[in-house]
Amino acid sequence: MVRGTIFYLRVKVPQHLQARLGRTHLCRSLGTGRRSVAIRQARLVAADFERAFQGDIQALPKRPQIAQEAPRHDWTDNPAPAPPRPPEKTLRELLAIFLDDPVKERGHKVRAIYNHTIPIVGEVLGMDTPLRSIDREACRRLLDMLRWLPTNSKKRFPKLTAVQASDMAKAKKLTSTLGYAAINSYLKCLSALMNFALNEGYIDRNPAKGLRVVDPRHRRDRRLPFSNDQLRAIFNAPLYRGCVDDEYGYADVGPARPRRARFWVPLIALFSGMRMNEICQLDVADIRQVDGVDCFLITSRSSGGGDDKKVKTSTSERFVPIHPRLTEIGFMDFVDERRRTGSVKLFPELPFSTTGYYSDPFSKWFRRFIHKAKANGPKTCFHSFRHCFRDALREARIDHDVALALGGWSSGTGTEGTLTAEAYGRGFRLKTLFEAMERVDYPNLDLSHLMPNHSPPPAG
């Protein structure tokens, strides 16, 4: 909070101490009118309050210990000197500070993205250039370079720098250049770094703020749901009709009918709308019965005590009732078998990628699978199952808020923009969600051959 030109920190008193202190909140001056300095001081003062709340409340800070007091104007012709700026940082130094910042953990995938994109950005801006020397014009030069940068330029043109490869592609008018999403990914990483630098007081403004290229494609044209023909091709492939095995022989007709990750993950996606990694990372303990309803628990907390699970957003953490069709096909029997074996992971055969996701190796396999099943098509991929589920919710006339809660979708734009992500998935009983899930159907898809004890002829 700000009073006049001075920032203040307002801290909530823990409930068990409110009666003793006679207050619900405490307010302390941060002694500065500069936002960047106030942010740093607020962290220190908040830590002092936390230590006092947990120990001796008599040690509550009367005023923050500030390294540099805010300048006081004495109403003379000699104004007080401005506080010194933090030491100058370069883009290289900023990247290291950003990735090692203890305030927010950066996962393996995030580190890999920044360690790949920022050195390429640095070819234009200069990795050892002082941050305050990077202006909007320099960021515009970066944008122009990225617009002509060939895809996989390091592999295709290993002897050229990114700038040289971009200049060459522009001169020869090459068409295999970075797409809109890739360009914006570079710009987004740079803007995030500059926002971090702004908050730390290294710069006074973000020169990359709002810089992006417009994707002329309409959002709904980017990905499509699987068509009925594609779904039939997927779930009538040898993996679902009878194959040699579910490893290297999944596309070859045979007598085996294995039911492990490669069998269940696509089915769960179709009948739940769950994201690929949400399914692949499931623990056996994430299959629960709540209020008499069997459901998936989607959470970042691992029952094994590790940190191998992730969710996309806060909205993603939710309970999803298990569709009756999955139960009919034998999913709960599969879960019971996993429990009997003492397995922690529901799909222990899925490897944990170096990027920090179980879904990355599975995604590569699924692309090969739909190609061999002749189910691939333009603008479709594993995520198309999620689009199928969303369409099935619409067809079933499911209430909008219930649909968002089931799929873990946050609010969009327009009329939904006034709603917050926290509004979804709260207040609905599991039975209400299950009743909605029961209505999800794919009438043009026959899965009777997947029922237990059913022995149809193998796929031809």
C-alpha cells in the first residue's frame, strides 16, 4: 500500500495472536517512495514479522531496518540526494540471478527453455550489454531477426550465428522460418526477464513489454477435436483389438491384449478431458472414492514424497469423477491390481523425462501410434481428446461452470473475463460432477470390444 509518496507494508496478524495484540493487521512504513526498493524492503520486513509471530511477539519490528532511508525534502533549494541505484547488471548476469532466485523455483523445463532462448536473444542484444542500455529499438531489432530466423537453424546452418542465419533467410526469402508461437516464446522469455529486472531495481522500465507478433489464425483453428473416423481408427487399432505386445509390437496384429499406460491413457483422456501429463503422472493413491464417487485427484502433491508431479495452473487441481464407461471397460479392476502389487505410480512403466514431465516420452510415442493407426490428420494431436471432451460437454448441455470445473479450465476472455480462475471447481459436490460426467457420450464410437471377457476377432 502507498501513503503519499511512501510505501507501507500491511501484514495480517495470525488469528491466535489477534486477541493478544488487539489488532487483526499491522502496518509498517518501508521508508521509501521507490517501488523497486520497497519490494526488497518488504521481503525483509515480512520475514521479521514472521519470525516474531512464530517466536517472541515482543520482538515485533517497530520500524524496518532500511539500508537507505527515503529522501526527505527540507523545502530548501538543496534537495536530499537520491538513493544509489543497484549495481549495473548484464543480460548474462540477469539470467543467472533469475534462474537461481530462491523466491521461485525454476523447474528443469523452464531452465532448459531460458538457457536455449536467451543466448539467441543475446546475439542481438548482447549477453554482456548493461541492462539499462537495452532499449525498445534493440528489442525491435530482435523481433525482426526472429521473424526471419530459420527453424532448427543451429542444426541446418551450424556455421552461422542466429543473426547470420536470419539475414541469409531474409535475403533468399526462405519460407521455413519460425512460427508465430515460437517467435512470441522468445519475446515472452525476454519480457519475463526484464520484468524481473524491473522488480529488482536493475532497470526503470521494461523495453520488451507487450512486444509480440500477431498470429493471423483464429484461436479455434489451431487445434481440432478428433473426428469420429479418427476415434474409430484409434480405438480399433491392434493395441485395442489384439497386438503382439504394447512395446514394439503395438501396431502389429497378435493375440496379446495388454492393459497398461498405452491402453488406458488415451481412454482416460477421451472420457475425462484430462491433460496428458495429468494422466501420465497419476499415483495409485490419486484414484479415490469421495462421497461414494470414484474419482481422479489431480494434484501436484506426490504420494511418494517427491516433486515429480506438476499442474498447469491453480485451476488444474481438482477432483474428476471417473466416467462409468471407464469402469465398465475395467479401469477400477486395473487400479485394484496396481494396489495389490504395491505400486506407487499408476503407470510405473512410463519414464520420467529429463524435462520434468512424464508426458514427454508418451507424446512422442502417441504421434507414432496415430500415424500407424492411420488416425493422424491436420491440426489434431493428443490434446484433441480434450477438445472432444469439451464438445461432448456442450452436446450434453452441461452447465458452463460445471464444465469448467470438470476440465480444469480457467476463465477466458469476453463475457467470461470477469470471472476468476478460483471460481471454478469450488462449491460443486462430487455427485453433481458425476451426474454431469454420466451424460458425456460418444454415440458414434463403439467400444464394446474393450469390455472384459469380450473376444472379438483381431484387427485386420
